[in-house]
Amino acid sequence: MSKAGTFIASDGTIYVDHKRYFWWFSLLIPGAAVAGPLLYLVFNHEFLLWLFFILVYTIFPIIDYVMGEDSSNPPESVIPLLELDPFYPLITRMNVPVVIASFIFCAWFVSSNQLSLSGYLAVALLAGSIGGHGLNIGHELGHKKHKFDIWLAKIVLAPAAYGHFTIEHNRGHHKHVATPEDPASAKMGESIYFFALRELPGAILRAYKIEKMRMKKAGNPAWSLKNEFLQAFLMTFTLFGCLIIWLGSGVVPYLIICAFWSMWQLTSANYVEHYGLLRQKLPSGRYERPQPHHSWNSNHIFSNWALFHLQRHSDHHANATRSYQSLRHFSGLPTLPSGYFGMYVVAYIPLLWFKVMDKRLLKVTDGDFEKINVLEQKREKLIIKYQSAHREALLK
């Protein structure tokens, strides 16, 4: 392998990773978020604190649309070389101190400047967006086998008060994905707001139960420092406590809003990733193994650069420990019409989401409601609605 990112496999296959240096775009999220407060210190205009949200929810989707999609894949024989290249984990690891520093800077900012309620809220939400980025970094690092990466994941998840994520996601979501039992898999007919009411407490409870069971099997007391669930909350309480001691009680609302908005970013991703998709039950009563068609995918270039190929979600569930640079595109899979940034906007307007996504869901399942993870209280209504629409389409 050369320094330019050219990989030569043992079978002679040559692969050049043209996206190699574009992964630095991942730093755009925390960088753009703190730009608002930095500009405020120069120009003293609070509207600058809200520019980041215009960037994320309007400019980013437009960039995705203009740049289009990338369906290129690294050859399978090259993937082991990609996995061994230290350049790629360096980028994710570098994101950790950037996320922590940005979070602390924003905490200092709200406690050191006379802001209106709107300005305070803007900075707290900015920090929550950084925390959401940290959750994605924690997701990537938390799947690794190296203890250093696992601890980095715990650290970067602390500002979001979501350190239990690696437990819940790795040992819960990956096991139950695309089933009615999974609180992190959205159901057809379920708005993101009702999904959040089920997913957020469900994730905490599942993480607690999983770790409690692990401790019991290991012969350790449940409330031990070896308990990773407890470790996670202690790290958050320590971080928050130190900031309160340093900056005063005025920072408490900031911490609460930031944690909530960080969680909301994860909820938004979870909502769009598996909406309505369902694994089938086998005669044994067990669910079939997760398949690529049990995740919604997007190959939009810009958002994949910013999110470490999170949108190539099918390959992630098929190969959970595979690093972001190695994730592959599969043709013929459930596909989102935009990258995640654009889909979040659609999801926040339930009527628009159902209009856009229900048709796509019915198409990839051939209209068979037995293949759809449906919100039970809406099942009959949805069947009547869409079967009627199907009959009308046939008569035209």
C-alpha cells in the first residue's frame, strides 16, 4: 500500500481509495457548530448562533442532492488491507477530543456571555448536535475489539449522557433489529415522536438488563464498577459535576438540553434506518438472520463522508465489526431518497414522512403486510388505506 491510498491485495487486485482524505469532512460537524459562538464573540449578533441549523437542515441536503450518490465498493480481497491501515482509525480517534473540547467550550460560552433565552437555547442545541456527532463516533469505536477504542467510545458518549449505547446497540439492537421486540426499530405508521417515547426509555432499560445479566453470569455483584452501565453514568455525572463546580448552576439547563438533543440525533438516525422493515419468523419461532434488505440505505456522497458511511447500514448489520472505510453498497436494497440530513427534516413532519416512505416500504415488500413491521393499533387502518389505493391504481 502506498501513502496515496493505493492498496494491492495478495491476488493482485489494485484498489485506490479516492475517498481517503475526504473522511476529514467528519470534523465539519463540530467545527461548523462552534463557528457560531466564535462568530458571536467577534460580531455580537445572536442570529449567528442559529446558522448551523440552517446549514445542517437545508444546505447539507442540497449538497447531497447536487453531489449525488456513490455506489463504488472496495473489492473484497482488499478489505483486510483497508482494515489494517492506521489512517482510518486515526480520524475517528481524533474526533473524540474535538467533540469533548467543543462541548466544554459551549458550556463555558453560555456561562460567560449574557445571552437571551433564544441564544442560550441555540448554543445548547449546538452542543447537542456535537453530542449527536459524538454518538456516531462512539458507534464506530464501540464496535471495535481494541480496548483503547472501547474506552474512547465511552468517553465520547459521556456528554450525551448516553454511555449505555454500546451495550444496548451492540448486544441488543444488533440482535433484535427489524423485529417488533426492538425499541430501536421504527414501525410503519409510527411517527418519530411516538417512536422516541418508546425508543429512549426502551434503550436504557434494555442496556440495564443486558449488563445486569452479564454481571450475574460473571459472578459479579450487579452494582460493581465492573458494570459498564454504571461506568457510563458515572462518567457523565463526573463530567457534568465538574462543569457545574467550575461554571456554576447556570450551566445546568445547558447540560440537560444538550443531552436531550444529542439523544434526539440518535433517535432520528434509528428512526430512518429500519422504518417498517421486518425479519421473518422461522418455524422454530426464532427470527431469520438480519439480511441487507432489513435496513434502509443511502449512498449520498456528502452525508456519508460526514457520517462515516453510517448510511451503508445494511453492510454494517451484516458485518458489525467492519470499519467504515470498508462498508459496501448493495444494489436492489431499500433506499432512501436523500441522505440522513434531508431525511431527518422529512421525519420531523410525520405526514410528509408517511407520504414519502410508506410508498417505498410497500414497494420493497410487494405490498405484503406480513413482511412489514406495523404499528399494531394502525394495522387495519393502513391495510385498508393502501389496499384501496392499490386497487384504484390498477383500475386506471
